[in-house]
Amino acid sequence: MQASLFLYNMKDVEPKIRTKLHEKLFDRTKKSNYSSYAYETKGILMKDDYIRPVRAVLIVKKEYARRIVDLFDTNGIRYRVFEINVPSRDFKKSSFF
């Protein structure tokens, strides 16, 4: 399966913007009102659409690469993109590592 490997650096980005970026990228569960209720926020990437082997490395399916490039460009994130082939079974969270 065609995939894109992103190597990115958020060293020069403010922590507030870094948090907003992660919320836009990944699904999150937020708790509010002293944890009395929780709600989910949807991100660009769903559970089986990406692999995150280590910090600042992201492997995504080819169809999501353009959206991530646009997000990184608008927020001033430095990144490199490589096109790779990844077996589709590796996108299942139970089989990677």
C-alpha cells in the first residue's frame, strides 16, 4: 500500500499551537466540568489511518498526505515527506510493534 512518511520538527512552535495541531491531527477525548462528562473530537486521521512509531515521525495512507501537508504549511511546521510502501496489515494497531 502506498503511504507517506512524515518527519517533522515542532521545536520552534509554541506549546499552545502544538496542542491545537495534535488535536486537528488525531482523535481526542476531552473531559470537561471536572471530568463529569467526556466528549470526542474528530481529527484528520482516524485510528487505522496512521502509524506513529516514534515522536515526530508519522506514516499515513497516501490519501491523507495532502491534508497533512496543508496543515503543516499553514502552521509553519518544518517537515520532510517520503513516499514509501507499507503492508496494509501494519496499519492495524494490534499488529505494529
